[in-house]
Amino acid sequence: MSRPGVLALETGNYMTSADCLRLTQFIASSQQERTAIECGDRTVTYAELMAQVDARAGELSRWVYDGAVVALRRDKSVAYVTDLLAILALGGIVMPIDTRLPDARVEAMMRIVPPQAVITDHDLRATDWHNPVSDHPHRGERPAYVMFTSGSTGTPKAILGNLSALLHFIEWQGCEFDVSEEDRVSFLTPVGFDVSLRDIFLPLLHGATLVIPVEQDISTPGSLTRWMASKRISIVHGVPSVAKLWARAMGHAAPTLRIFFLAGEKLYPATVAELRAAFGDRTEYVNLYGPSETTLAKFFHRVEKFDADDIAPIPVGRPLPGTSFGFRGVGSGREVVITTRNATLGYINPASADAARFVNNGDETVSYHTGDLGKLSESGDLVIVGRADEEVKINGVRVHPNEVTQALQGYAAAQDILVFTTTLGGMEPRLAAVWIAKPGWGSLPDSAPREHAMDHLPQAIVPTIWRKLDEFPKNANGKVDRARLAAIVSQGASAADRPRTETEAWLCRQVSEILECSAPSPTDDLFGLGATSIHVAFLIGKIEDALGKSLDFADVFTATKLCEIADLIDRSPARETVAIPKLAEAKTYVLSPQQRRWWNIYMPKGNRSWATMVRVMQFDVAVDAAQVKKGLLDLAVQQDSMRLSFLRRDDGVLQQETPVTDETKLDIAVRDFSDQIVETSSGLLDALRLEVANSEIATDTWPLFRASVALLPGGRSALVFAMHHMISDGFSMNLIETQLRRFLERDVPIPAPARFNYLSYADWAAKAEPRLAGPGSEAQRYWADVFKTPYRKHVFAEKWAGAGHDRGQGYCVKVPDPVRDSVKVYARSHRVTEFSLYLTAKFRALHRILKCSDLVIGTPAAGRELKGAEDLVGNFISLVCVRSRRDGDQTALDHVRQTMQGVACAMTHQNYQYDTLVSDLGMQFEQSRFPLTTIFISYLNFSGAGRGKFDPRDQGFSDLGFAVKFDKMSYVREHDDATSLLVQYRNNLFDRAEIEHFVTTWIDELDAIVRSEAPTYSNDNDMARETVPK
């Protein structure tokens, strides 16, 4: 069988700019049902890919035209690849932008190359900006993409790539290394680097499969190597220093790679030896070299024999066909000059010095002066030995340390700052930053400027080593002595700061992984390193899983130094092993404590629509109602909670099972909106969502879930799924969507829970409740102490009565960036959580507005601490509360610490259910309003969750469209690039001006807290307070 993709080479013609998709369409015609792309649980055949590209090109044709620059700011996905191909098919020029880049960086890029259209995961908009590419010399070539250099000053250089040069390399690579339909190529390179085009086009132009990871697949080096093994990846492009991290994290399931292409920085024999030890001898290692300005790569070297002890870098080899090279200058290392017919079209609007690096030779070739120093090996191969300027490559990214220094000059607490490179005894360079604090800021931690750096630089060029000094060492000429600075940095931790025990060493490694920071010292403070309550929960889980020890939230919040936490781990008894027995079949079953709490609090006198949880699942294809039915029935077979209904009796509420098989009747409604325009169908889908959300799901009759399929334009569809809260929670809805998507999109069977089912858990939890949270328990004593002083609930007066009085409204505001930045600095320097700051500020705002010195605010607790609960659909949520009594002599910091301790203790004692506490306090269960408190708060972390960027369209007021039981619920939502506050409230309790006033006051109080004291940092429990320097 001939290998797809060789066609263009066999005819002697590389693909031309006339039709960039010709070869892909050829493959699609001959490989219709072969898989083109895998992403998560989704697969797309070549035929489906081309159909999606055609459809998307039709949608984009209003905005994308020949020569238009299109900024593509989307996460790696099938949609990203589809958009990229559709833009090229329309003659557009794609400008990929990494969604993780700071806004300041993106704004700088768009000033350099203003796009004519911008596509994001949420939006598509046209601009009226002038197209700078239209004035750029093209040499008769078709411009295809814009990529940027690292631009550590914030003013990166824009490179204009052309289509024929790109495809020349891809065709050469596929032919040289025999890439075929059997290969599976990973898409690991960030989209803002030209190597990402190599990841995408190499498989798609050779009939292979492009495999795209989702965020959780690559969250750690270990998870990434497990993903590569499970996905049977055969070809990878990587950077040597990053590849070493993968090798060191390798588990038992090593990926069976066929080829490992390495590029981006010098490759050393020791690195290849380490990779071979991890990946095995069957993997071929290829060293590639070529600046982005010359298109992807222009040299290659198959790494075969080498001396692992040799400290010299491995050659980059010989040039590609159509490429030659020479040297300029004198000495052992001379500047490499690459001459090729397949260079890029140069920089867009370059400075004269940058433009001079490209020389048109008049014979259709271009010579590019690389700035790299090279020499020839004895065998005639090119070896790169250094740089003519100070530019270095960090993890494959080009960086000028002086320009990083310039970008950090805006850090307010620094009197002086300097960035340089060091190897710290290794081979790969690392960026180190040393700085001197301004007067009054001397107690900040070494890494304090890192937050500023993250906001202004791409993550890849943020220094990883930080040292705060009293002064910079000087040489005899009065200049900064960089050699002594390097020695200071290389000294590392003192003996007192090194781990003393195995537990301390283990804990430092785990914290480094969880917080994605360099290895901390045992004397570092967990919250000073940037930990949140979510990180604490994750750390507690790791301690339980790996060490078999149980720590409470309150323990970690009290003992915040890593050495103190390690000592606490060593002193803690082994975790009690919980074995939940299988429950014998019966006619009825008891409720779990969480279910009982939910029934008593939310519907003591009957069902309400606020018990209906709704999830809209979007699909790129039309899902079949019969398959949806089968998937839901399979879920019900495996998840006993989905077979439940409820009996209300005089002695309480019980639950009962309904037998479910493949033949069980289950109605799936179908709504056809496919003949409507996109805007109309979106409105109809939202109306369907609200219709479902406002419908009560009866609790006495199975099933307690509903599903409707909506057929949408373009062959797409949506599934509107609803479920009663008595058998579900937010985690459960995510689990259902994940498993249902796998079934509908890939025909993956629905799995059974690994350890126990929900009814067994409910029975065990009900029997354990008296011991864990009954009379005389530690939990009961804690809550009795919190409310030993009687509490009077604040009741918001109803402004009107009638239909829709309890309909929910929403109001969303973005926290101003300076306030957000100050919150992060304050939290770290004072060793408190960001959530405790937001909650304290909300307390202080309400104390002020309501003129009330005693308030209680509720917050949910996830409640899935048992191993095995992560596999279950069911109601596990608990509800806890925090009390604030305003003391006139209390400082803001004391208030924050009191709140943080209140949250930690509440989470520790969450098994004492909210309905029990209400009964203990002699309060009544109310059908319409919450007892004890009607004010709530929740923290939602959207960072890295596929929806990490804040969408400005969320701002302002909105109509939720359904009834809510709370009076005022606030969500603190953490995004990659912002923090937003979302307030949801009942229709008849507040007008819009009151809500705006509340949110403004909340942010004002937050700002006042973080301005009340200058950031301080101390390893002592008692921290000195300082004033902000004027």
C-alpha cells in the first residue's frame, strides 16, 4: 500500500499556495473512515474533519478574506484545528495566540500585527484595524501564519510565515521519517510557537492521527507520560530540558515512541542517555535545528552513537534539501548564516537592525543571519556552541535576560532588580532574578515579584529562581559582579533550610508539584507560597493516599510552615481504614445524612423547582435519542442513585429502588431547531433550558432525571439533562456528562463504581453519624461553642409578593486588576487564603450596610473525602457556616485570620449537618427561605478548566429564569486572567441599585483590607505590622 502524503513528492511538486488543503482532501477521499484527530474522548475521522472545515469556512467567510490576519485565541482542541484549516482555506493568515498569555502581552501582539478578525472560545468579532501584512513584500509567496518571538520586553517581533515553506518542511519530514497512517502524533507544543504547526500538519498531511491532550492529561510530567502510553503515541516533538522531566517522571507504563524529535535548545549526550533509559532503545532520537525565521527547522541529525560522558553538545547535523549554510566572522565559534529557498517572509514592520538579518540573494533564496555561533564537527556536521548576543533558550524559548529585567522594572516593591542566566550546576540554563526591596518592604519573600512577572510575561520566560538581597555585589570597577551573583544563587538553601526528615522531603516535593513552584524549603510557609483552601484539600488527599495519615483542615491552617505540617504528619495516627459493606437488598433504604439535610432544608413541606439541576451538553454532531436513552439506562444500571425515588412517611423519608434494564421505558424528548438560523436556535435552546429548570421533578416516581435532545443548525445538537438534587450534586453532574459523552461519542461502556454504591454509602454514613457528629462528639461541641451566644438571623424584607417573587436574578462584576493583584500579594505575605480575604470583605460590607455586628454566612463543602466516592453519582454536599462578630478594636488582619480559622474548623466539622444545627438552635425548617442564614458564598476555580478566561459578556445583570431559595448567594470565581464576583438573589428582596451598592462596598472593603498594612513576611508566628511606604 502506498503511503498517503507521498503523492506530492512523487509528482515532483510540493504543495503550492493555490490550495493548502489539497493533500488533506486527497487523504480524506482515500481514508474516509480513518481517525484524523483524537481529543480527550472524542474522535474525528478525515471525512468528518473536512466536513467540519467546510462548514466552518462557510461560517467564517463573512469575516475572513484573502490576506486577512485572524487572531486565533483558543485552547488546543478539535475546534482549534478546524478553525486553523478553515482560515487557511479562505486565504486568511492565522495568528495563533496562547490563551494562557497575560492580556498585556496579547495587547502588545495585536498592536504590532492588528488582526482583521479575532476568534476565541467564546466569541468571533471583526475589527476595523489596518492590515500591516498587505504592505509587506511577499516574494510571490502566499502568507499563511504569524508567529512571535519570545518578546521578553513586551514588544515581541512578528514573523510572517508562508505556506509553501511550511508545507515543504512537512512533506520532507514525512518522507524522510516514513510517517504513515499507523502513526499517532501528539499535539503538545503551545499554539503560539511555530513547532505547533509541525505537530498539526505532520499527521494530517500523511494520513496519521493527531492526538490532542486535555488539561488533566498533562497537568504533571507523570500524567503526561501516562497519557502518551495510554494513547499509544508514536511521534513526539519536544524540548530537551522538558523531555528530561518526562523521563524522570516515567512510571511502569513507558510510552512506545517510534521517533522523538528534539529541538529548541542544545541537546547533550547525557540527556539522550537519560531519555533512552526511560523510553527504551527502540525510540529514534532526532536533533532538529533552525530559527523560526527560517521556517520550523533547517538541519537534522539522527542521534546514534555518542559518549554519554561527553560534555559537548550533540551536532544539529546537515541541512535539509534546498538549504545551505556558511559562517560569518572569525574564531572557534562563528555566526551561522542559513541560505534557503524556504525561509519565512521576514519580520512584520521590523527595526532596521532586525530587517538586516534577512538578505535577498536575487536567486529566489534568502540568507538569514541567525546570531547563533557554530562550528563543524570532524564528520562535517554543524554544532551550535552559543550565541553572538546574550540571547539564551529556556525550555526552547528565546530569551534576552536584559529584556526580562526591563519588563520587571514596574514591580512597585523593588528598588532594583536584575535578571541573568545560571545553570546551577546543570547543563540547561535557568533564569534567575535578584532584587533589592524598597524601604518598608524588606520582609517580603524572595519570590514576591513573581506575581508581577506572571502578569506581564509569558510563563515560559518568568524567572524560576528568586533571591532578595540587601545589595548587589560590585567588582573593582564598581559594576555589578555577575560572577558573585551566580555564586550567591548557586549556594541554594542553607543546611538549616534543607529537609531534615523523609516526611519533610516528601512534603516539599508534593507542595512543589501542587503549586507548580520551585522546590520550597521546610521553613517556608504554605500560604506564603500561594496555597489556597483548594490546594490544602488536594494536599490532605495526597497525605491520605500516599502516607495513610489524616489531617484536618484546621490542623493545616494552624501549622502553616512545611516543617510544622511534616511534624504533624509524623505525630498523627494512621488513618482509619473505612470499609463500606455491600448493603443487602431491601424494599426501602435510609437517607444519607446529606440527603436528609437537603430534604429538611430545601423542601420540608414539598417539592420545588429549585431542586432541579440542569446541564446543557453541546455536541458537534446530531446525537441519536435512542442512544441517549441507552446511555442513561446504562448509567442507571451502574449507579444505584439513578434508580431511586422517595417515600414520605410519618416517621420520615425513605428511598426505594426501581429495577432498570435495557428494556426499561424511558422517554427522551426531541426538539428540532435545525432549520433555524444560529441566533434563533440559541434562543430556543435557552428557552428549553429554562423550561426544564422551572419544572419540578416528582420525587415519588422513577426516574428522577429527564433528558431532551435539541437538533441544531449545521448538524450539531445539544442534550438538556435535568436531575433532582436529592440524588445528585455538581460533581455528579460532571461525572454523568463525562461518562455520557464517552458513550455517545466513542461508544465507551459506562463503568461501574470501583468500591461501593451510593445506597451502601448512605447506610454506612447514617450509622456512623452518631459517632462522628452526634451528642458529645467533637463536632457537636465545636458548633455549640460557635453559637453559645444566641444568634438572631437577619431577614431581608420582601418588597412585593406575587408570581415570580422568588425568581433568581444575577449580577456579575470583574474585580479591578489592581485590587486582585493586591489580594494575591497580601494573601501570600500574611499567610492567609484569598478566599478568606473575599469572605472577610463580604462580612465587613454587610456589617456596614446592614448596621449589624453579628452575621452568619453559609458555604458548601464537597463531602467526598472517602476513597471511592469519586466514582459515585449522589448527593454528598454538606453545608457549613461561618460567624463574624465585629469588634471595634479588631484589625483587618485579625478579622481575616479569624475568618480563615472559622472556615477551616467548619470544614473539619462538616459532618455535623446543617439541619441538625438548625434543630439544636430551636429554629424551624422553612419552605420558602433558609433557616439560620439566607446569605451564602462559594469559591469556584475556573483556572485551567477549559473555561479559564474571563468572558466580559458575563458582566452586568441577568435573569436566571428560575426560582431560588437563598436571599443572596455570592460566587467568587477565579479565572486565569481575572477574578469575578457573581451575586445571585431573589427577585423581590433587592433592586438593582442595592445590589450594585453591595458589590461596590464589598470591593471597597476588600481594597481597604489589603491596603491596611504593607505586605509582611515572617517565619515567626507573630508578624510585625508595617505601613505602606508613601
